[in-house]
Amino acid sequence: MDMCTQSNQVDRVVEIKIESDKRFRAILPVIIVVLILLSVFSYFSTKNLDDSNTRPPVAIDYGGYRCSGCNVILITIDSLRADHLGSYGYFRNTSPNIDRFADDGVLFTSAYAQASATSQSLSSLMTSKSPTRFAGSYRLGGHKLDEEKVTLAEMLRENGYITGGIVTNSWLKEGRGFDQGFDYYYFKFRGDTFQPPYISSDRVTKLGLNWLKWNKDQKFFLWLHYMEPHTPYISHEEYQYDPGYQGKFKDSFGAPATINKYKNPDLNLTDEELYHAQALYDGEINYVDNSIGTLLSELKEMGLYNNTVIIITTDHGEEFKDHKSIGHGHTLYNELINVPLIIRVPGSAKIKTDRQVRLLDVVPTVLDILKIETNSSFDGVSLLPILKNEGSENYSLEVYSKMATHHSSIISGDGWKLILSYMELRFEPQKHRRWEKIETRRELYNLKDDPGEQNNLVDEYPEIAKELEERLTELQSIQGIKDDESVSSDSEISNKTKEELKSLGYVV
């Protein structure tokens, strides 16, 4: 073979190799995609066999109302007044879906939050710890859930549950402690250039249902926090309760400048404006209720409704000049802390009870229902006897609530309520407000005769007031907090979070 022929053959081999390499590189992405799809298919086809979270047989004890292996869904609806729901006696049909759900479970008419602001109240709800356990970082505007506090999500995850949380309030965003124990935690805030600035209830429900479709074959805990009807109250065309109003709050009420202005009792809304603000608020309730209805309907379609413990509640209520102001986070009157609480356990009694309970009773109740033991200690107790419609009809729990370092309150089992105020809001003309220390103010109410807390009886019944104040002091001493403790340095709020909170009407 001459050199020329040999050279041509080598060149031909090189050309074939180059062409082969080109074809290989062309199909390489397809090969990679196929391998990824095969891996995903292999993972999900074996997941139910290999995953420790795989659902065991659900054991529902219809006689004892305990449900080992049941799922848990916690629904918290921000700023929801109990007395604006049909199931709690409201005159408007704001909540048909929640009302139907209430008819299928246990409705508590005398449930109380441990604070009147989101982060403080939900800290107690998620940990079953009294507000006095949170020390200095419990102050309004600086609260962060301490990492050493064990949450419901952590306890359930330790017991084989996959955990998901979908929240829309900036007090609850990642890094503020409420994401502890969650395998999946979603926070989204649209910003004050949008109305509303938070993602809608429809979106929260859609995200929740998508998460359930991926995780429904495992034991799961899902927390959904809806923002409607929190300020700003936005007008919804399909949910109008004051369609004839044409004033300045026609489309919305509660932008930052508005809500902070009208928290000042010296700057009064007209009767027409106040009525319209409540009509917008009620429309927001109707809007979120529709989303709750979609969620509950889909749970039934997915076959999850009858093996899931479902709880509907809130963080706090909302004031509409009940005590001369608007909003929340500034007092401990009942319009802010007497909250809705509805619990449905598969097979449980369907009752309405006026026994006095607390949001900090939710965690031990859930664990008791699921037959889960834990080394964590709680300030709350299990409500399982009430769910079973057992025990004394007079069974009521002492309620202790606290609002930062501004107010404390205690409600005795027989309905006497003492409020101690150490600070109050001061307003500068038209725009600024601040908390100012005052000589302790005492208010005493008999809630059985005066549920609206309009008749202060502290002078008529000084012995009852003294007894309740001594009990408050005892609780604070036992649980180790002083009312003048400062905010811990790790509870500072970022500038971005401050802007988000301002768009919700907060001053921080």
C-alpha cells in the first residue's frame, strides 16, 4: 500500500470518528433526559416501599375519637372575627362553607388566642407555650419564634409525617422561626404595588392542593395560612355587602396611612364609612370562605377527608370601634382574642360547646388524637374529652393572654376577666403613633353578663380583681418573664420585611 492510499484511509477514519462524535453530541441531551426520567420513575415506583414516611394502615377509633395515622391540616385565617361567621351567629351569610364544616365537627364558642397579633399568637398555637415563655423577644415588632421552642411540625416530623407550610404573612416568613420542622415551606409576598399585597386565598388553596397531590400517599401535616380578611380590605365584585357606597373607601379600606390613622380614637370614621369598612371586611371573609370550600371539596374527591384531622382557626380578631379603635395588636378585648376554633376528627361528635379553651390547647389535642407521645412539656391540655362530649359541662380552662409588654389579661373559669394595661398608644397629629408607659390601668368584666366588655367593675368587685391580679403575678413568676424585658438582638427586622409589613398597615 503506497503512502498516499494509507493517508487517505487514515483521513477517512478520522472523518468517520468526527462525524460519529457529532451525532453522539447531538443525541446526548436526549440520552440525559431519558436517564433522568428513568431515575424519577424508579424513585417514585419504589418510594412507597422504601420511604419511612409511607402511610401505615389508618386506625380510626370511632368510639374513642383517636386516629392513629390520620393526616392533619391546620387552617389559620388571619384577622378573622368569630362573631362575623354564620356559625357563630352573624346576621350576614359570610361563611357558608365554614358553617357546613362546623356542622360536621366541634365548634368552640369560647376559644381564646394568647395574643392579638400574628407572630405572638401563632407562637403559642404552634408550641403550646404560654406567652410568658417567650421572654423579651415577645415584644410587638420584634418577635421571632425561638429555635429552642419545639413546634407541632417538628413533633409530627419526628413521628414519620411529611410536613408542608404555605404562608403569606411577613411575620411568618422563613427565618422568623415558624418554618421549623417543615420539609416544604412556601412564603410569597407580592408587595405594596399590588392590591392586595399578599397572594390570594385562591392561590394558597391551589398551592396546598398541588402539595397534597404529591404527598397524599404519606402521613402528612399541612399548614395553610390565609391572609384575607387582613387589611387592606379589598372589594370583590361577587361579594358585595354595601354596593351603593360611593365614598373614598369604595374599592378598599386599610392601606397603611388609613389603618394607622383610624387606630387613633380621636379621628373618627363617619357611620357610613365604618359600615362600609365592615362590609368590605365581610366580603373578604366570603372570598376566603369560597377558597376553603374548594379545599374541603377537593379533600373529599381525593379520599382524604375521612382520614384527616382538620382544624380551622385564626391568629386574632379585628376591631371596628368596639373600643374606639380599628385593627388589631393594640388591646386584649374579646373582639381580638375570642376567636373561632373548629376541630373535625373522623368519627367525632358534632357539637357546639361554650366550654372555655385556648389556642395553646391545639397541639396537645392533636398529639392525643394521633396517639403520639412526646417529651415536650406544654402549657395547654388535650381537648379530647370535649371532642368526645364527655366531662363536666362546667369544665372551662383559665385563659392567660399577653400583648407584648403593653397588656396582660386573665379570664377565670367562671367568666371573670381582668385586663392590666402598662402602656397605651399615643398619637402625633395625623401620622405617627407610639407606645407610652402609663400607671397600670385595671379593668374587670363579667363576660357572662357583659361579653362586649363595656362595664368596668373593678371598683365594685375589688376582691375579685385582686385575686385575678395575684394569679397573673403568679403565672409570670412561675414562667419567668418581666414586663420590662428588652428585645433580644436576634429579633431585628430586615428593611425588606419592614416594607412588607407596612403595606399591611403595621408601623415597625
